Amino acid sequence: NIKIKIDNIEVIVPEGTTILEAAKKVNINIPHLCYHPDQAIKANCRLCVVDVSGSRKLTAACSSFVYEGMEVHTNTKKVRDMQKGILELILANHDQDCLKCLRNGNCELQALCQRFNISKTNLVDTVDALPLDDTNPSLIRDSAKCVKCNRCVDACQKVQEVHVLTHSHRSVHYNITPAYEMPLEQTFCVFCGQCAAVCPVGAIVEKDDTAKVWDAIYDPKKHVIVQVAPAVRVALGDAFNLPKGTIVTGKMVAALRRLGFDKIFDTNFTADLTIMEEGNELIQRLTKGGTLPMITSCSPGWINFIEGRYDHLLAHLSSCKSPQQMFGALSKSYYPEMAGMDPKNVYTVSIMPCTAKKYEAQRPEMMTNGVAEVDAVLTTRELARMIQSAGIDFVALEEDQFDNPFGIGTGAGAIFGATGGVMEAALRTAYEVITGKGLPSLNFTEVRGLSGIKESIVLIDDMELKVAVAHGLGNAKILLKQIEKGESPYAFIEIMACPGGCIGGGGQPIKSTRDVKEKRIEAIYKIDEDLPLRKSHKNPDILKLYDNYLGEPLGHKSHQLLHTHYHS
Ligand code: HC1
């Protein structure tokens, strides 16, 4: 361990700790923009400069490691003047129309300017921006707001290995952009939104669809129903300053009712339905032959990735639509039929942790009876803004419950929201369906947690089923390369585009750092543990749905409504 002094406070930290991290230990928050706790050191914004005794120059705290006896001063006049100067330069190159920005109130640059009492820059406005990129359904890039911190580039290149965002030009013309400054739509962007999740300002944000949803709610001819994804309920509370990982299911349903939705349903229900279809598809491929390993298909960022980069492996994908789209299909078929409504009057909204879900809902394959299955997708952040804009005191709300017939989700549906959850849910069902016996333990702990790739061998009667889970597209690539070489030892693979699974989705409240993800994952498994039903094939409403409408898993009607195809 190493002993240093920061602002005359003694700190003892392990060797290899940076000054910035050491300062955090004693609650000194050194200003920074490019630093992100889950990313590699970049040291390009230089805002974190500090004065180290004995050094003639100021030192970047994010990239300098502590040494025995070091004395650091974070708050001298020289340091503050330098930090203020850097901030003013950044601000001079930044669109300052904060009222129009989705990150207003949750912007790291805004917070730093407030901290340094900078209300208006005296420097000449040097914003020299590329046109706003709003050509795709998921994300908006506004280079007039970019602070060139490179966090998005890191997320796109090092974590997701998608390599769309990169640098262009030099010096004052330096920019962050896709190659040749192309709009995202024309690139291999998968719309996962991991760039937006780490952006400190409003340079990359979700496409805001809240106005569309308000219009539908106010339209007396529309019957507006909403489904909520498994991972939203463990993250929405962040937007209302609740402790990270607070489970807010009941309050969330109450808030949706107050917003004016006619019915509030649970995507966990169609997550259970996905398991019925996908589990049976796996059993069919295992017993009757079919492409193995079979890979899950519910994460649209992942689907965009395989379609764009690994289209020769498309046969490995399960043909199941995602739970969002299974819900959408039922909402325009079974639901209006049951309620005696014209499907055209049903307006279906999804609340998702994911920006790619906006893209998924607009795919031409996702139409039922000639109408879009899902009419609008809002991210968790957009839902939070709707609740705030309606003046609802979220924390004070009494808990409410989902409506029927899509209101019951089992624990297996709930855990879809965390990496490994789809695999665990599928194994709970596949084991019992194949063996006809009850599982000795429902918890497949080997596929849980934040390791990049997890694997497990499950014994089903005398069959050894080898399975793997990857989250984050960089990790997915490793498993795909094995398949390409014919060396994959697995029968079934779960892939989720976002690190941590949906709890770390690109549309979740900012920030989703590793410690926050851990809390959300804990909350997801708590929901599962506390539910009386924890296996999809035991969901009574799913069984009713098959009896009354679908027939059997993989049957004709299921194929029509719940399965899809992929293309390059
Ligand atoms: Fe997900 Fe899924 S788990 S993809 O992460 O399969 O977005 O939460 O809704 O569709 O259920 C997201 C979450 C979500 C789907 C389900």
C-alpha cells in the first residue's frame, strides 16, 4: 500500500491507484469529463489537473499513479484557473441551448460549469458542427454538443467492437464521427446506445418519442396499451433518486396508469412465452436435428450485429421474435379479438431499457394483420421524463398491479433482464419438459454475473448440454469465431448486446456503471426469488393462451405470430 496526502488529508491506497481514484476515497471529486470508471484511461480533456508538490507542471489526475509520500493539491488558484480556462474553451465549442437538450439537468458539462460559476463564456463561439444526424429510429447525434472526450468511441470500439464511431481531422477540426462522416443509418451501427449511455453531455441521445405517445394517449379513438420490459423496474428509480437497484414495479405501474394508459401489461409475460417457443425449438433441434449451437434472438442490437457482420451464421439464430415483438403481435391479434376491438384502434407502446428496440419495432417483418405490432418504443429515460413532466411524485405513489391477460410473469421471465437470465429461464423449462421431472434446484448460478463469457454443463437425463452466455458484442465475437472455425462445443448460446444484459441497456438512466449494474442484477434475482411462480411453463395465463388461442408451441399460429426470419 502507498501513503499519500491529498489536500493535507492522508490517504492509503494500493499501488497502481491513480490520483483521481485516491481522491475519491476521501470524497474529493476532482473535475473530469473524459474519465469513466469502466473505461481505459484517455487523459484527453485535461480537466482533472492537480498540483503535485515538486512538479513544475500541473498533472492529469486520471492518468497519474500515486507514489509513496506524494503530496497533491486539488484546489489551488493555479489549478482552479487552469480548470476554469479548459471548461470555458470546451463551452465555447459547445451548443449552449441547454433548454432544448435532453440531458438538461443531467449533463456533466453543465454541472461542472455550475461548480465553477461559469454561466456564459466570454470567448467567441467556435461551434463548427456537422449536420444533426437523426436519420435512424434509435439515436440522435449532435456534434455541436460533442466535447470530444472519446467515451463513445471507447464504448463502440473497445467494448462493443462495432467500430463505427471514430475520430476525424486534427486540431480545431478534430471530431468524433462515423467513417467519412456518414450518418449512422448508413453504417454498421447496431443502435445498442452504449455510446449514449457513456456520453457526458447530450451529443448522443435516444430519439425522443414521448410526443408521439402523448398524442396517442390524448386521442379518444385510440386504446393505448403499454408493456414494460423486465429491466426497467430495477432502474427507473434512479431517475427519482432512489437507491440504485430499488425495485419499483408497483410504483411504475401506478405512474403509467396516471399517465393515462388504458391497460398496463408486463413484458415478463411474453418473456415466458418466448421460453415456451424457444425452449421447444431447442428441444426440436437437439432431438430431430437442426443448426447448433442455437443462439438466442431477443436482443435487437445483437440481431443487427449478426445480420450486418456475421450473416453466414444466421441459421444459428432461434427463429423466435423477441418478447417485445411477441407482445406486439398478440396485442394486434389475440387481444383485440378477445376484447372485440378493431386492431387498428389498439396503440401499443413498449417501455424498454434499449435504444435498439425502437429500430426493432420498425422492421418490416414486425407487422401483424397489416399493422405495426409495436407503435412506439420509449426508453426508461423517456418514461422518467413523462412522469416528471406530468408532475407525478413518483416516490410517494401507492403500488399498483399489472392488468390481465398479460399481467402475470414468472421469475423466469423476470430474469431475462440480466445477462444469463434467458439461458437460465430456458434451462428451467427444457430440463422439466425433457425429463418430466422437477428440477432439484432452480438456480443455475454458473450463468449469472458479470464475467464476459460464462459457461455451464447441464445434465438432462443422460444428455450433457453444454451452454454459454456472452454479453457485450466484443464478447459475443469470441463465441462467433469458435462457431466459424467449427470449434464451438456448445448446444445453446445466449447473447445480449449490452454489457450486463438489458439492465445495462443504452436507454437506462445514466449512469450504468459496473457497480450500478451489480445492484440492478441483484434486484432482478430478488424479484425472481420472491415470486411464487419461477418457471415459464407453469405460468397459468401462458397455458390458457395456448389452450384458447395458439394451440401448441411451434404450432401453426405460433409460427405465424411469434416467429420471424433474418437477412443480411
Ligand atoms: Fe430486454 Fe427482452 S430481456 S431484450 O434485455 O428478451 O430491451 O429488459 O424487454 O424483448 O423480456 C430489453 C429487458 C426485454 C425483449 C424481454
